[in-house]
Amino acid sequence: MNLSLGIVGLPNVGKSTLFNALTKQNVLAANYPFATIDPNVGIVPVSDERLYKIAEIAKPAKITPAVVEFVDIAGLVKGAASGEGLGNKFLSNIKEVSAIVHLVRVFKNANITHVENSVDPTRDIELINTELILKDADTVENRINTIKRNARFDKDAAEQLDHLTRLAAHLNAGFLAIDFNEPVSDVVATERKSLFLLTDKPVIYLANSDDATSAEAIEAVKKVVGNKTVLALDVKTESELASMDEDERKMFMDELGIVETGINRLTKEAYDLLGLISFFTEGPEEVRAWTIRKGSTAPEAASAIHTDFQKRFIAAEVCLYSDYLTAGSWVKAKENGKVRLEGKTYIVKDGDIMIIKHNA
């Protein structure tokens, strides 16, 4: 499945610099608003040590990691929901992503201008959230007007109207759609999903701070967003790390006491936030990681490889990652009784190594 994350925030908070660090692309990062006009899109491999441990044993011709698509969406400003700063164009780009990375500026640097002329994480988060909420309120109101005429005669339309009316009140009170999660029927859930509401998307709040203020930065953001996911990241340092070769990067990280790059932490948080896991396939031609939803059955996992495999699924040979490493090969794991044959109801576990049997 495709995992895409949209990077949003005010102008000059470090979005393009973060994108450059993520993708190692030379995207324009300038000290003025709207340096990004169209969204930049980059495909970033997921760093997963297990993939390379499997490859050390299998010695394949090719190693293919799972990937995340990052979309650098141009800076939003006050009034974006009504078109300020090309706001409608920018907001429409957010509809396409799986989740949002909301980058918040906490660092202070007089040489980098702030669109609101001061650094205030609370104000900035509320400003962006307000614009997203206003856009969603407009979307919901338009849908209410569309189905209202049918609600008197159609039970499903009446149920949808009832839910959307309450959702509109929730949005107009200044709250995110994702926090309005009353139990609904499948018909209503499908209707709401079809709206692609911006604030229905999961969010990772990323505090862009220097080392000295990282703990303080997380607290500053959490005061505003409560129990939402918050990470602190020194975007400037991450950009420097991305420009180094592997040996230089390791030495620099050791000097700074960095165990794992912030970019790897961000990717892992995205997987957790969206309820995603990885399984692996191995062989002499390729070792590959595949991204699926937690709780997927073996046939559903097989569809990640090819849609026909789900329809024509027969069974799956499955080995735990730890058993595979202990055995030292797929053949040895099989000889040791560590490879199981699983059917259509098997729930795939994170790290499973699988061979899909099918008649496609």
C-alpha cells in the first residue's frame, strides 16, 4: 500500500529543508514566503534493520525497502481557507495524503523571517488548525446542502444529514474532525470518508528546535495539542546528516550522542500512527519489505505483492523473523520446523517472512 505524508506549516518553519533532508533532493529552501508553489514529492526508503539482516543471509541480487512518499506542501497563512496565499490550491494538496506532518517552528533565529513577525508555537498551531477547520466546515456545509432535499424521503440520507449537522457544529466550535468520533453506521462512515476532510487525517506534530530546546519544544507543542503525537527534531542538523556519507554520518552522530536520526523516528511514528506493519519476502533474486495494515489476513497481505494473489490465494509459508535469523536460512528454518503453513484466516505479524502460494 502507498503511505504518503504531507508536510504542512507556516512559511519559513523549515518544511523545504526537512524535505531536502528526507529525500536528499535539492529543493529550493528560501528565506521568504511561498518558496514552494507546487508540492514537491519525494519517495523515501524506510530504514528497517531487519530487511538488511535478512539480506545478509539470503544474499539476494536486489534489496527493496518499503517506502514513504513525502509531500512538501507550500506554507499556509492566515486566510488560506478563503484563498489567501494561494490557500485553496495548497489545501487541496493535503486531501491526497495519508497523514499530516505539522511542522512547528520553535527555534529562534533573527536572520530567518517569520510570517507573523514572532516565534509563538501556540499561535502558529492554532492558526494552521483554524484554516484546516474552516476549509472542512465549508466542505461539510456544502454536502449538507446537497443531501438536505433527499433526507425527507431517504433513510440513509437522513442519517447522513444528522451526523454531518453535528459534525458541522463541532467544526464551527473550533475542533478538529478527527476528535468527533461518535459511533456511526457503515453508510455514514462511507459518506464521511468520501469528504476527505483535512482535519480527519492523523497528525504528527513536529517541533523544529535546536538541541538546547528540544524537551521544552515538545512541552510547548503538547500544551496546545494534548495527547496527539509530538516529536522534536532539529531540522538543520538532520539536513547536515543527510548530506554526509555513511562513515561521516556515523562519526557525527556518535559525537552528538545521536542514536537514531530524527527522520527514522518520524517514519516509525507514522507507521504506528496509521497502524501499519511490515512483512518480508526473501529469495536469491530479491529481499523485499512490504507495508500492510496491522490486522491484515494472509490474503490481504498477498495483495500488496499483486492484487491477483489475494483472489487466487491458496496458503502462505510463514517464518518468524527471529527464527529465520537463528536458523541462518529458509531451508534450515524449514528443517527445524520453524516454517508454518497458514491459511486464509491467518493474521500477519510484524516482521513475518512469507512465501505466498497461489494459482494466479
